[in-house]
Amino acid sequence: MCAFLNRLHNKSKIVVLDVDETIGYFVELGIFCDALTRIAWNNDPHAQYAHFDRLMDAFPEFLRPNILDLLKFLKMKKNAQECAGVLVYTNNCGPRVWVEHITKYIESKLGEPLFDQIVAAFKVNGEIIEVGRTTNDKTYEDLLRCTKLPPNVEVCFLDDQMHSKMEHAQVYYINVKPYVHQLSVDTLIERFMKNPVLRSTTALSANELRIRVMSFMQRFLCTPKNTLEQEVDVIISKKIMEHLKTFFLKKMKGGIKKTNASLKMKMKTTTKNKTLKQTSTNKLNS
């Protein structure tokens, strides 16, 4: 943390990232881990973290397409001293260690540390988790309070939700289409059983595990992602990279009151049970 703040004396740009449906889709992974904990791992809450990296490797779809390339770009900017830090600002209501394992997994793929700080959810089940926050809303003031950032720092904020209190003259806001990629229980079990280490953690057969996990996850309705939707996700990632590059080239001074890049591709696709309607804009307002 001290090294991060020291870098701010000379560098005035940082990047702040949301986690859920921004970096990746972790809801289904969390439910699957809960099922495994109950069914295969004797209610041991630590087992999911012991095997977290293997689970992530088995389900690469849970990361936004090309997100590792985007994060490698940020690491390059840090190494070139053009970026003072990369932070996480999340409202994830799981244990803090859950988000920590996501960031550590990403760093293991990058081959070196990237994240300087995690600003966790304000409260979980009524208990204050992040003492520097004052509300469940994401706000510019809370971000400064939790990170001790100087008010002149330029912030690139990437989130799938619009947080009105994060809109500020010093914030380059990239609002992205939420990333969701669901997998069927059959796919989850098949890949789990294909990994020798994961398979060794349960005495259940693949069929027994499938039946019991399916029962546990019966409220979770999997909606397969078609090719068009997957292509849109790739395009969104390319647009994110373009806006990150713009942020590092752009000087946010004086006359710039707000910068807001909205990346939500318009698509209307009719499926058997559902019509997907998503807002489309790809604009940069200065």
C-alpha cells in the first residue's frame, strides 16, 4: 500500500475495476463451489479455496474474453510508470477472501502482481466490512477515503453498472455490458471429473455427483450463450482496450467535466423462452 501511494507523487493515473460481471462471471462458480462444499467436501469451507485455481482453469468462460490481455496492458503501463496503480472496487457480498482469490488467480496468469488494493463491500449481512465506506453505493468520495488517493489523481473506472456518485471530473468512466456466461451442470461435472486432482477430492461417481449437484442447483437456470452473443463479448473487450488506451493518452484537465464511455451493444435475439434486449451505445462523451 505504501509503495502504491508513493508512486502517486509522480504518476497521476490509476485504474479501478469492478469484479462481478465486469472482470468475469463468478455467480455460477460460487454456487457450484457451495454445492461441492456440501456434497463432496464434507462442508469444509476451505476446500473451495484450496482448489480455486484448478476450478478457474476448468471453466475459462467465467472470465470475460481477452480480459487477461487487458490486464497485461495495465501491467505494462505500471511497469512503464504511466499507471500508478490498479485497484478493485467491489460490492461483492461474499467473503473478502473470495475476491482475493479471484485477483490472485489473475495475477498467477499474468506471472506477476497487479492489484494494489481491494475496496470491498460496505456491509455484508449487516456487518461492516470496509470501514472507509459510508454506503453500499459506489462513490468517488468513498474511493478516495478508502485508498487515501489525492484529489488530483485521474481515475479510469470500469464497471458494468452505472454508479451516479462515481461520475466526476477526475473520473474516466467506462460502463460496459455485463458479462454473463453460464454453463450447464453436465458441463460443470464433466470438466470437474476430467481434472485428476479435482476428481480425487470426492468418492462419488460422476453420475452420483451430477444428480446431487443438479438437485442443489435446481433454482439456477442455465441460459446457453449463442455464437452471436459470444462475438459481442469479444467486441466489447476490444472496445474496452480502445478506451483504456484513450485514458492514458488523454489529459483530464480544466474544461473536461465528465468522461463517460458506454459500451453496451444493441442486440435483440429471440430464444425459446426469452427475448434478449440490450441497450446499444458506443460513445465517448467529453
